[in-house]
Amino acid sequence: MKTDDLILLLASDTVAVEPRVWRRRYALALGAGVIGAVLLMLAMLGVRPDIAVVMQIPAFWMKFAFPGALATVALLAASRLSRPGVPLGAVAWAIPVPVLVIWLLGVIELSGATPEQRDMLFWGTTWATCPVYVALLSVPAFIVLLWVMKTLAPTRLALAGAAAGLLAGAVGAAAYALYCPESGASFLGVWYVLGMMIPTVLGAIIGPRLLRW
Amino acid sequence: MNEVKNKALSDSETRLRDLFIRGLAGDAAVYQVFLQELSTHLRSFLRRRLSRLPDDVEDLVQEILLAIHNQRHTYDADQPLTAWVHAIARYKLVDLFRSRSRREALNDPLDDRQDLFTDAETEVADARRDLAVLLEQLPDNQRLPIVHMRLEGLSVIETARATGLSESAVKVGVHRGLKALAVLIRSKHEN
């Protein structure tokens, strides 16, 4: 087929293109991912019974603010990495900021605590299962986000996969926080982060194969 | 010198971007002009970078045009068109180098002499890979609309009548067929 014939063929495809369609797709994927994570959390773990009481405590909200901040920057990164020729720009610098802030809060919190309090803040009683559950709860978002990304055109596939994985991880972490009985910033900074790293690294590994177009 | 070059770049950026945006809004004739002008830019861009693989230039021009068409929903009107097109062309070029080096590592060493007498600037090569052959592999509901509309020059309404499909099924068939064609090309690279 000659190139001119191909051009005629392409011009005959008149299916309309919705401007900035990625916004709607990411919004839908994120909504589906959040609903999936919450349903999975309810099925596997259930909301912590003292939720009404702890909602009065700022530390409880920190467990949503932290993954929420990470989700925001990861969403910006994923949306940029899904489109050819759009640089990451300042978003690249914003990604580690929420983690650095929670580490700083963790250090402040631990330095002001007694040794027994320190153990409780850092290890809690659920440190071993927390990363696993965060990763498990991120699965629905991970699948739909990569699926959306595949309908777009990422050109840096490992980075794009990692951004989708981080966003899914943050969704999983926020859903897990509804169950999680811990309250230390250092607990978030280590065990939540570890849990979110699992889908992030997985996304970076499978991105180059899965997202090709 | 640089100023002249920058002026030429911003002129064609403005012109192509305008054509593309009108094309995206549904003006097929303008879209065709856009693709035609774009293909000349792509050809010279690729010839400079594929001086050792001149036979691959036209294949890659076609592959990039198809990719640009299939991914046109990822263009943001606020974004420079040059950056968007360049990122796609670069991605496909790297992809070609990658599949080439894999194949050559297996059994097909590049003959360095082949480019000695090749004048890439004036040569008008045919594509080596015939997309028409790949089109034959598509399912009927995609292949028939494409064959009737393009190769026989029928309109959507005429094609719908000839194939017994609805008009929207004809449009969707062409649309999906072009996506499927890109997938077929990619699976060829991987073999």
C-alpha cells in the first residue's frame, strides 16, 4: 500500500475525538479503583469498630491525607506520562514530598516518645500484615489504571507503569486506613510506604511489556 | 541561521497545528492535507536518522502516521504539536532499532556497504511491508468497510448498503480496523 493510500484510509476514519478524553477515563478508573478497594477491604477486613471515636483524632485523618497527597501527585504524573511529548516537569519533584513530610513527622513523633511508646508507634501490632493488605487492596485500581493507560499513548513505559502503580498503591493505602488500628506517622512512613511500593515496582516491571503500542 | 530555522519551525508548527485541530473537529479533507504534509516532514526526519536502513524509512513513515491517527485523542490543544509528533516518531524509531538489533543479533547482520551508493535524499522508496496484505487478516466487519470505502472509493452510505452493515457499524469498523492494523504491525516486530 502506498503512503498516499494509507493517508486516504486514515482520513476516512471519521469517528469523533473527544477533547481531553484522558481526564474522563482517569476519573472513571480512579472511581472504580476506590470502590473496588473499599469493597475488598469490607470483605476481607471490615472497618475498625472504633471508627466514630477515632474520627475525632487528627492522627486518623493523617492516614488519608498522606495517601491522598501521594495519589494527587501520582495522578498528575500518570496523566502526563500517558501522553506523548508532555514533560513531567515539577511533578517529578513533587512525588517524594509527601513521603519526606511523613518521615519528618515520624522522626519528630519518635524523638518525643518513651522507648515503649516508640515500639508501639513504629511497629504497632500489624506491621507485618499492613504492607500485604495495602498491596492487595490496590489490585482493582492497578488493573483499571493500567487498562486506561493502555488506551492512551505512554512513551516512557517503565515510568508510566510505576506512576499507575503508585496511584493504585495510594488508593489501596487509603482504603486500608479505614481498618488499620495504628496511628504512628513513622508507621505510615515505613509500612504503608512499603505496601505502596509493591504495586509501584510491579508497574515499573510490567509497564514496558504491557503498555507497548 | 538559527533564526531562519526557528522561524520555519514555528511557521510549520502553526500551520500543521491548525490543520490538525480542524481535522480533529471532523474536517476529513483538511485532515488529509495535514497527514500529507506531516508525511513529508516525517520522511526527511527519518531519512536523516535511518541512513543505514533506507529501506525501512517508508515503512516507518506509514507506521508513525497510523500511530498518530490512532493516538490522536492524546493530543492536548494547549500542547505544541511538534513535541507531540516528535515524541511519537521517536518512540516508534526506538522501537524499530530495538526490534532490528534483536533480529540482527540472531541471524541477519547489517551489510555496511549497502548505504555506500544509496542517495537517501532523492530516492523515493516503496514501503516494503504491504499494509494491504495485513489488512486481509482483519475480521470481515473491519476489513470490508475498509476495502469498500478506501480501495473502491465508496461512501459510508454506499458501503453500508454493499456490506449490509449499519452506517455506524461501517464507521466503527474502519476505526477499530485501524487500531487492529497497528497491533498486527507490532506483532510482526516482535517475531
